[in-house]
Amino acid sequence: MDRRTLVGIMGLALVARIMAAAAIAPSTESLIASAHHEHASIAKNLAEGRGFRFNFFGDIDEPDLTSQQAPFVPALLAAAYSAFGVETSAALWSVVIIQILGGAIGCAALADSARTWTRDQRVAIAAGAVAALYPPFVVASLHIQALPWNLLWMALLFAGSGRMGLRERGGASIFVVGSSGGLYTDPILAVVVGTLLFIVALPRGQWRRCLGVGALIALSVSPWIARNYQVHGRFEFIKNSFPYVFWQGNTLLSAGTDKLLVEDSDRQRVRSAGLATIAGELDGARKRSRSINDVALTERDLIELAALPDETARMDWFGKRIRAELLAHPWHYPRMCLVRLRQWVWFDETNPKSVALPYRVSYLIFAAGAAAGIAMSWRRVWPYLSAGIALTLVHVVVITSARFRIGFELTLVPAFCQGAFSALPLLRGMFAIRPRTAKGHALAQ
């Protein structure tokens, strides 16, 4: 794919994201809220010289050194705080601008990956254009969280692995950048890294090269793993929050995510909102939403957690709690996995955005097109399909959320474009105008 085409895709993505930023115009308060309590708190502690700390059910005045979140997003936000002031509008918007640029690069990378994996220039260009314009990808750039970066890292992983498969220049370097960035942002992306390395190595005889790439990736994340060992006294791969999030997703009162079901009144407000008011309704519903922590943790639990010496002990507390609950109710966990599978492929009833008509319509059109592409040409998109299945399995067995699924939707973009182009000959045949005689009768075949 020539450079001009890639620049054009990036330009389209930039225009879409800048227009969305101007139309939505998120406030300073909403940008801080989008960073979630954990990222924003860690970033503030970093910028103010207290280190990578967060209060995980402990003393709010003496937060622990933490591994509850991966370091990339808090570190980026902390750098912005140091440059422009803690929690200032300039600092927050500087991060958004960087994410907009990253989103544009991701669209170009996805297009390049489709060129290498599908071998179809039309599909490649269409994939870049769809990624540039698909509303959830566009809006993701306006939230200071892991999601917009996950989209970039995954696109780089697809581009790098595709180039490695064809032995093109730069493939391994792009893959290592995508892997390291992805693991430092969200270690769940390890399943995508492993899946794509296996796909490149298995049929193409590149085991030695893939092992070397894997060693570079391991080397790149080793400093943080060593830091975690020093802080917690045991091996922790990037984050140590698995016991906690597994408890959130599977405790007896859980709906499969870290949130409770959206209230009927909020569902109705969001469903009936127009384009001019839907952003405000969604923001209000988000503020009124309740966490599973609000109902599943008693006052006694909170006191018990606060009395524990550090974050590691508190994570272990959640691990013991969920093991006891699932042993006492052995059929609860399989049922929750089925609930999460439905939420993953359909809609997450704990997230107000899933009620919004524009989101539902865009996803249904997108998913239907992707299903058609997989059915008609699955061999052309199977690396994306494999990565999507790997992501699905992780979120089905642990915890899910509407925002987590957006990464999965990225894996469907080439399939959607492949389905559209595969369907064109059928559509031409269905709507072709047959020649007629002067009397208006169709010519005999």
C-alpha cells in the first residue's frame, strides 16, 4: 500500500476525531472521570512525587505502592500533569490530542495489516476507512483510559505480524512495539500477542524468528515485573488485580461485570434521548450507576480489608472470598460465563451506552456484515478471527464490559469489509436491470 493512501486514511481518522471532540466537547470533570478513579489517582501521586501509589481499600491518606493498574496510561497522564498542572484542562486535553493522533496511526496500521493478511487492496483501504469512521473507535479517543491505546496496539500487532508473515521489512519491530505497548497498557493483550506469534510461526516456518521476537518482548516488560517483585515480594505479571476483578465478575450478586444493571428509569431516558441530548443522558446515567462493590461488600468487609497490611494481602482476601463462594455454589460460575458470553456478542445491560440506539444500530450492522464476511471468506480473515476468539475467551471466563468489547470489534473490521466486497457480485445480480424489448417484455434468455 502506497504512502499516500495511508496518509489519506490517517487524515480521514483525524478529521473524524477532531469533529467528534468539537461536537462532544468533554468537560474537564468528564475527562477526569473517564480516566477512572485508579488511573487519575495514580497519575496524581506520580506527578506530585509520591510514586506509583493507589488506595486499594486501605488508608486513603497513605496509599500503597500499587500494581492494581498497568503503568502506561497513569504514566502518560502524570507526564501531562507535570507539564501543564495536575488535573488542569490543558493537561487532560494534551492526552486527548495524543490519543487522537494514536487513533489515526492505528487506522493506517489496520489498513496495512489487511493488505498483508487478506491480499486485497480494496479490503485494506476499506478497513482503514471503517476504522477511521466507526463511532465507538472515534469516541474512544476522547476517553483517557486503556481502550484507545489498546486499539492502537492491536492494530500494530496485526500490521507487524502480517509483515512478518510475508517477511517484509519492519514487521518484527512493529510487532515488538505493539506488544510492549499493549502489555504495559493492558496485559490481557498477551493473548493477542501469543495468538499472532503462533499463527506466524506455525505454517510459515519462522519459529526461530518468533522466539527471538518473544524474547525481546519479555525483555521489554522485565523491568516492571522486577519492580512488582520488589514491591509485592512475589511474581506479578504487570498487574496484580486478577483476584479482585475475578471476584467482581463472579461474586453471587454480580451481573457479569463490575457494575450493576442499569436502572429502568435511566434505560428509558437514554433510549428516548435525541442526538442533541444523548451525551448528557449517558453522562447522567454513568454518574448514577452503581458498582458491584456497593452491594457485595459490607461495612464489616471494608473494615477487615482496611486492617490488612498491604495491597497484596487485600488481593488475596478477594481471591479467598471468591473461591469460597464458588465452592459453595458450583453452578454459579458456569452460569456467569454464559451471561458474559451473551453480553459480549449482544449487549452489556450494565452499561448505559448499550441502551443508546445509535450504538445498537451501528454495532448490529457492523456485526452482521462481519458475520457475512467470516462465512464467505473466513480464510482471508482468520488471524483477526483467532485473535478475537482469544479475547472473547478471556473476557467470558473472567469479567466483561461494553468497553472491553470494542477491542474485539476491531478484529471484525477486515471481516466486515471482506463481507461487503464478497456480497457486491450477489447484490449486482439481485438488482441488475434486465434488457427489455420495445413492447416491455424481457428478452428470452
